[in-house]
Amino acid sequence: GNSVTQMEGPVTLSEEAFLTINCTYTATGYPSLFWYVQYPGEGLQLLLKATKADDKGSNKGFEATYRKETTSFHLEKGSVQVSDSAVYFCALTYQAGTALIFGKGTTLSVSS
Amino acid sequence: DAGVTQSPTHLIKTRGQQVTLRCSPKSGHDTVSWYQQALGQGPQFIFQYYEEEERQRGNFPDRFSGHQFPNYSSELNVNALLLGDSALYLCASSPGQTVSYEQYFGPGTRLTVT
């Protein structure tokens, strides 16, 4: 079946460090891929998306590239801030607005 | 512009009881999806409502049922509660008629079953 696997957390970084959170997926066909972020006490927010192979999604300094050959969608940021501390979820779907399949989430903690 | 709202924020129930959770979608959205997020896990899709009908359903038992009203708001009902139903229940809305991948999530309802 379709699934998403994320690297285990927590990820602990100092401010201005480089961030990578790995995400790989198992799916038939060509899903659309997403990163969602969940700040403490809040709902999930869409961070970025890519709807076809080789697309790069980017937002707020974060970026991820849809790699069909490695079935991956790794999240990166060049210089993290304390305000980036949150839980990050990788997800996929096959059709706009339909069910999202999420990974287990990766907790990021950034200290100053 | 109000986003997705959910009520109540927190709820404590006893095993065997029934619970109803409520969701109002973002203005202009007519599609509502419900997700269950257990502690330390990613959200799991329960079902989706569009035009007052269940359009898609995940792998959840019939104890989980829902409804969508003409104003697009929605309810999630869970019967015969089990301890394992303790979770954060998230509602998400999206515009059903347009090609939009973004689902807007509410803050969730934290359900504790004792």
C-alpha cells in the first residue's frame, strides 16, 4: 500500500545550522508530495508542495525536491531559527483535496 | 476571514460512551475531511464529506460516522468509545470544485477516553 517514511526525531540543532529531514514514500503511480508543519497547540499548516517529478517546492526558506528515482522528498533549510521549532510531517496524495497519507512526523528543536 | 474552527477543544469520555465533535470549514470551502492523530503519530484519514455525502473513507470501523450540513459544517460521531480512540481529532477543509491541493486544518479536538 501507499506509505510515507520519515527520519526518526527529535532533531536538535543550534540556530543557523543546516537542516535536513528525510522523507521517502512508497506509492503506485505519481502522487503529489507535501510537507506540513505543526506548531505547539496549533493545527497543521501546509509548508510546501510538489505535484510532479523534479518539481521543487519552497516556502519560508524551506525547500524540497520531488525525486522519482529515489522516491524521496527531503526537507532542507540552510539556516534554521528558534521559531522553526515544530513537528514536520511529510505527506502524499493522488488527487487534489482528497485523503492525505502522512508520515509519523519529525520533531525539530532549535536552540539559540 | 475565519479559518477552520473545531469544538470542543478538549473532551473526556468514559469507555462505551458516544461523542460528537464539530467542525466549521474555512469560508468558501465545501469539503470537510476528518483525521485522527494518536500521540506521536501522523494523522490518519477517517473520511471526507462533500455535498452532504461521504465521498471517501479510510480504514476506520463503522463506529466512526459523520455528517455534513447544508452550511458545509460537519460532525464526527464515535460510538462505543474504546481507550484506543484517545487522540487528537483534526478537521480539514478544502474547496471541492477547484483544483487545490491545500487542505486547511483546524486546531483539533483532544479526546481522552478513560
